[in-house]
Amino acid sequence: MKHSKLVAAFLAVALTAIGSTAAFAQQKVLKVAPHAFPANLDPFNVTAYITRNHGYMVYDTLFGTDEKGAIKPQMVDKWTVSTDKKTYTFMLRDKLEFHDGKPVTGEDVVASLKRWGARDVFGQKLMTFVDRMDSPDAKSFRIILKEPTGIVLDALGKPSSNVPFIMPKRVAETDPFKVIDDNTGSGPFILKKDEYKPGVQAVYVKNPKYVPRSEPPNGTTGGKVVKVDRVEWLALKDAQTQLNALLAGEIDMIEQPAFEQYPALRKDARVSVVDMGTVNFQYVLRFNHVVPPFNNPKVREAAMWAMNQNAFLRAQVGPENEGMFFTCPSVYPCGTPLSSPKGSEFMVNGNMSKAQQLLKESGYDGKPIVIMRPTDLQSIHKLPLVATQLLRQAGFKVDLITMDWGTLVARRAKKDPADQGGWNIFLTAWVGADIMNPLTSAPLSGAGDRAWAGWSKDDELEKLRDQYARSETEADKKRVAEAVQVRAMQVGTHAILGEYKNPAAVRKNISGIVKSGANVYWNIAKN
């Protein structure tokens, strides 16, 4: 009898274990090699795209941007604008709920917008027009302006970093310059904090209480319908390891394959190459404006004339990928409404002789400049090598320092001298959605300490950006945007290094990828 009871107990435990294993096996798990790994999970604190992508997993937005650039409501149900165009009143849609079960309220929205507006360049500009924000009741919030501006919805619906995600008030009241440690959102996924291992994996599970909009997904708008149970971001840092895992079916997607892998990927029947973006990426070189030698505008000018877009594009993207890279003389993406060559056309080919002459005239003292190079971000890791070569030809002494992308992002926030843990130059890429106009483009800010890492400061540039915010016609916007571009090149805010595409590689059984200004994971199905 005792033996029978033991056998029965054993069988019960075994069947329970088998049932749990079977249930887990039935889950649809999407395994992804992301383009980088999120060391910082605060989407207001950094502009890193992997942190933005994390934001879209766990948070929701008031508005979004569709594939054609139109702003559409997301968390907002309806809104009104007063006759004097100074008061915007927004009603939230029903059944908005944070992951902890508490409803989303107007107070949460106001607190989130205040924190976002302290860090994002577009948000900062919007806040210069804002008199106050309040929440008349739990389902509504208001933005009261000092004077009319047409940028309110554009700012609230911007699709890329820093996105105005909505957090609980208790989290949003964190100092904007401190990193949050609570990732409670109201978005379609929930971060599995117990499985988050920095540098190893980030795991997200479907939010069962999320109520999508009824419209079909379009960019960052429409219904965010989650069709998998679990998304795993796996930090497979080596490009070949990522490729081997994809071809073996061990992962389902590589967000940004190494460029040299595309020719083979296009020929492999097991995978598809899918462009997740709506506008090209743009490579840029950013100067640190607050420490020598690039606190001297003449030195920045010399460095800019040393650049050559083809040199960067062919080295990084590769001649085997013709049709995936393009020279572009504009700080705004070529082919978009505000693109223009005025004032920046020299950035396509540069002029080494002129760069050398300008550097001699600048008073540069020959002290080495520090260029940071990320070794684990395949889409940009060769750019610093090209920059080092070109700047040495121009007469600069260069120290090239390698690190992972997370370390680079942390270091670029420091204003220390370059030889004391700071930096002089880093190179990166902006998705086109981020640089469509003078207010969304972080590199164009002249706000000094409140500007993007590099801290460019120029009062005239800020006045022009204010003019853009007040522009009412498309012709006025075009004229002012061009003036911003001319001034930015005179100031030397940054160097533009050309445009490119970097599509994802996915297994053939993956479908439903949404093209947007970010990498989003709703609507993706695994068959």
C-alpha cells in the first residue's frame, strides 16, 4: 500500500512536469539577435535605439506616426483645440492599464510629458511654448500654451528616440537625469525582470490585459496585436554566431546582419531579407563641443572638410551592397520634404587640402584626440577606422579607443577632458525618422547643456529652430529648415556621412513585420 502511494505520488509529479514542459513547448517564442543590447532601460535617458525598441515593448504612446509620416492617435481617443489655438484637451481611450493593474490617468500622462520634455530635443522645444499642463479628471489631460504652435501633435507622436512614452506618475517623477529602475508600462509586452541579464538576454512576455486599437498596424500607429507569447533578445555579439544560429533555426531574426552577409542571405532559401524601416539611416560624426580641441569651431571646420562620404559608405556597407548606400548632401534625409544641399554640399566629397590648411590656421596644438569605437555594433563599427585615417591625413593625432556600445553610450555622457575618461568624437547612425526636421533632429540642437551628447551651443541656431516651430506654411518650414542647415554647418554641430539601409534577416516562417521608424514586435507571427 505504501509502495502504491509512492508510485502514485511520483507519477503525479512526473505528469505535472510533463504538462508544464508541454505547455512551455506550445508557447510561440520569437528569438531575436538585436542590433545591440540595452544596458540602459530608461527611454528618456539615452537616445540609443535599442533602448527605444525596449520602450516600444513595454510602454504605449499618446500618438504615433504611420508609414507616410501622418500623426494618428494611439492612447488618445479624441481631442479638441480651443479657438485661440492655445489649449489642447485630450481624452484617453478606455481600458488603458499599467502592468501593475492600475489604470492610466491624465496625471500619469502629465508627469511623463514633463520628464520627457526635459530630455528630448523636440520635447524641450515644445516646452518653451507650454504655459502649463494639467489633468481635469482621470480620463483627460490638457496642454495650455503661451502662444500657438503647430508642433504639439508632431511632438507627441514622434516615432523615434526619445519617444514620449507614458509611465506611471510615481516612475515619471524620477529626476530626468537619473536612470529609472522600474519598467512598469502599459504597452503590449511586459519585461521579465527576473530573466533580464545585462549583456546576455532580455525577455518580454505578452501583456494579456493590453487592449489594442481596432485599426490595422501602420508604422507606430494602429492595433498593436501581439501574436507570440514571448520575445527573447539574445546577445549573440559575434556576427558569424548570429548567422549560424539563424540558419540553424536556433533564432528567428537578426535585426541588423553584418553587411558582408547580405549577398549570401539573399540567396538562402531558409531566410528572407526584410526592410523594417520607412526612411534611410544616416551616418554622422559628432564632436564634443565642450572640451579641446573641438571647442574651437575652426578645428571642427577642418575636420568636416576632411570627411568623404564614399569612403565611409564603401568601407562600412561594402561595394558588394550597391543599392544599399547613398551619398546625400543634406542633414535631412534625401528624398524627404526638407532635404536640400544648401550649405552642406561640401560634406559629400570634402577637400583634404583645404582640411589640412584649415587645421594649420586653427591653432590646433597637436594633442591627440580620442575617438570611441564600438566593437559590438556591426552597422557602425568600421566608421571610426575611416574617420581615424582621414583625420590623420588632415594632420590630427588620434587615439582610437575600443569598447562595447553600452560603455560608449555611458562614456559619451561625460564632459571630462578626453584624456581623463572623456572623449572628442563618436560616430553613430540616425534613423531617418529622427532627423526629418530641425526639431526632431538631436544633432541640430544648439541648446548647450540641454543638447544631445556633444553639447553644441549656438543662440542663432536656437532662434532659427524657434522660427521653424512658429512656421505655418510648408514654404516657410522649408525656408527656415534650410537656414538651420546652413547655420549648423557653420557652427559645425556634426558631420554627415551618407545614408544606408540595414534590413533584417528572418526565417521564412516569420511574417507580419511592421515597417516603422523603430523596430517593433507586435503583429509578428511565427508559423
